[in-house]
Amino acid sequence: SDSEISVAQLLAKVGLATSVSEGRRLIKGNAVEINSEKVSDEQAKIACKKGENLLVKAGKRKFAKVVFQ
């Protein structure tokens, strides 16, 4: 079954933020993109679909490719 995770939690989980609250700060500062789309809502959630790929960007130099298992 597919579940949801908040964008701030995802950032912390993949190592693009040191904590969930830092993830929220990055989102507030318009520094987060998922698949080239800006994330501006710090409460935003994304669905974790099995086998889905996401390109997560935090700031100018931090990237992570996320594949849901």
C-alpha cells in the first residue's frame, strides 16, 4: 500500500537536511524542488508510490535521487 511522507521528513531521511526542522526551513526559504517543481508549503506531503523515482534538490548544490521500495 502506498503511504505519504512529509517533504521535510523526506529531506531529513535522505540526508539533504540534518533534521525535519531544517527541512522545513529549507522549504520556507524556497530552496526545495522535487522533479523540478518548487515546494513552498512546509506541510506538503508526497505519496510514496512503489518504484517511483524522485529527483530532490535542496539548495543549489544538494541533490538526491529517491526510489521508493
